[in-house]
Amino acid sequence: MPRSAPRPEFRARYLVESSVPADKVAQVIAGEQSSGTFLALPGETEQLKERSRARVTRIDVLPPALEPTLASAFVERHGHNGVFHRAEIEIAFPIENVGANLPTLLATIAGNLFELGEVTALRLLDLELPEDYAAVFPGPAFGIEGTRRLAGVHDRPLIGTIIKPSIGLTPGQTAELVDSLCAAGIDFIKDDELIADPPYAPFDERLRAVMPVLQRHADRLGRMPMYAINISGSVDEMLRRHDAVLAAGGTCVMVSVNWVGFAGVEHLRRHAQLPIHGHRNGWGAFTRHAGLGFSFQAYQKLWRLAGVDHLHVNGIRSKFWESDESVVASARACLSPWAGLRPLMPVFSSGQWAGLAPDLYAALGAVDLMHLAGGGIIGHPDGIAAGMASMREGWEAAVAGIGLGTYAESHPALRRALVHFGNL
């Protein structure tokens, strides 16, 4: 369609499967997500189309399928020729359609297109924004550099853990565990996503119990161990809790991003003076089916726009469904430059221990990460201090290119970890 002048646009790339050919379904999606609908309307003039209609910029046809990935009553009603067409498509949307509105950006690139009857699979693969458009969103305030500065940890991964048991500890018991972890030289501690403000351990009481412990160890260590306290809740609750953490001298807050939502995180980011630790619990519902939802590549870009500083990526050889290759690719996505915004610090967790450091370093080739081990630190047979030492020793060996077995000969904490967790 001819246009009088180039218009500012952003682009989204999708995997799509449909009962109609790829070029047709691409046009259906472009129309549905901009100025068109399933009927020609008198209000959609050529002038309006030129200004507001999305346009298909690329179609890469893939081998078709003989069975639909997802059921569609629409297809059953209208019939098909026995072939389900598959392709990767790219659509350019006018920036003027959205403006500085993250929920509307999501509605545009991931709204009713998932509902279209002709579509039997659809997945958002990637998103590209011009730098001047990305700049209207908050973006990470701290990212990797700011996190390292606050934690006082440089040139190596931040080694951390999760408060365990996840729930059930009183504020006093939580403080006792934090004391033991800080005494062991921990870099980073986070609440579990299951605890925020329960009646048996209210947020304010937990904060009052934990902060004096952190402050005491900060005086001893010369750095404040970073504790990502879970402030998830309503917007008003999150703002109040953030301010309480800041006033108490804390250096990080955590939110369950999928359930707080994009608008909630964006509002918190514009208010916050502390790094936001993004926990992605529930992520599997958005991505586990390969024919539906989001790729992590697109997902992390959206949360980068909203302003999180750290984002979970699972762990290699973890308890979850995801492959190691997918986990490492997710971490690389967080670390990659994009649209002029700060990179995110990837957070590895779930089933992690010292013996995984060499494989993780070899796959990622970077130390700008958090490596969180629950049982790998707290469950070390010689105690928490040995668990923390083993994690650092695992990374020292990895970065130096020394085999774990060789390094363990002169590092007993690592040796015990290899025997206990790795059946050496």
C-alpha cells in the first residue's frame, strides 16, 4: 500500500499455523490488530489505513502440518483442505497506534490474535522497537552495573540462595537463617515467591527482624548482602513496602512479575529507588506449549521495557521441564544489547550447586549473573559456610579453566560438595 512518507513503526515476529495460506492469515492478523476487522467498514478509509493499519513485512513459509496444533471450532465449522499452513511472519505496527502505553503495546502484539478462528497455533517470537520509542518506557534503573555496585560484588557471579523452607518460618526464624547466611559471606538472598505478607509472618515484622542482621554484617563485611524482599501485592502495598525497605537500608525488592502485571511493575519502577528482582513464577503457562504464547526472547524485552533489573531464567539440569540450551539462550537474551536499554541480570536457580559452575560458564561465557543454590548451599553436609565456599570455589575453577576434581584437591568444601551432590 503506497504511503506518502515513512511512518515510525515497531515490529513483531510470530510463528503462525492456520487453515488458510500464510499470506492471508498474516493480513488477517495485521488488520485485526490495527485498523481492520473481519468486515470491511466505511470508516477504514485509505487515508486511515495509510496512517494506522499494520503491514506485513515478511513471510517465511515453513513445512505445513496435516493436523492442527490447537483445536478451533471456527475451522471445524468452515472446513479446510486438510493442510495447516505454517510460517514465520513479521508485522510492522505504527508507533502512533500505541504511544507510551505498555498495556496497549501488549494488547497490540499479543491480544486477540491468539483468539482468531483461522489460527491453530501462534507464538510471539520477537519484538523490535526503535531506540527513541523504547526510551519512552521506564527500562531498568540499575541493571547489572547498579546491582553490582549495591551488592559490592564485582568480576564474578553473585552467589545467593532462597529462604528455605519457603513458607512457615516466623520472622525470628527467618532472621536466624539470614544471620547464618551472612556469616558465611553470602552475596544475595531472596524470599520465595510464596511468601509476601502472611498472617504468621507479616511483611513489616519480617523486615524489622531481618534488617538489623543485614546491617550488622554489612558493618563487618564492608558491603550489604543484597536481600530481595518479596513486596508483591496491590500497587499501593508495593509502593509502601518498597519505601519501608528503602528507609530500613535495604538494597533490593522482589515481585512476582506475571501476577503483579506489566502496569503494576511499570508503576513500581517509576517510583522505586531500589533494584527490582523479577521472579517469573507461572512462566510455563506462557511458553511451555511450542505453538502458543511467548518466546523468552520477546518476554524479557517486555519486562525490560517495564523496568525490572533481574529476571529468572531457570537453571541448567534443574527440576523444571526446560532444556539447558533454552536456559542458556534465555540468559544470553537478558545480557544482549537491545533498543538502548540496560541489559538484565539473569538469575539461575532450581537444583543448582557448585558442580554446575564449569558447564554454566562454558555455555554462557560470562559472569554477569546470579547463581542461586538452595540445597546446594544450605544442604551442604558441612554446613552453610561450606556450601557458600563450595559455590565460590566451583566458579573459581570454572573461570580459571581448572577441572573441578583437581581444584577440589586443595579445597575441601568443593570436594565435599562433589562427593555429596555429584556422587564423585
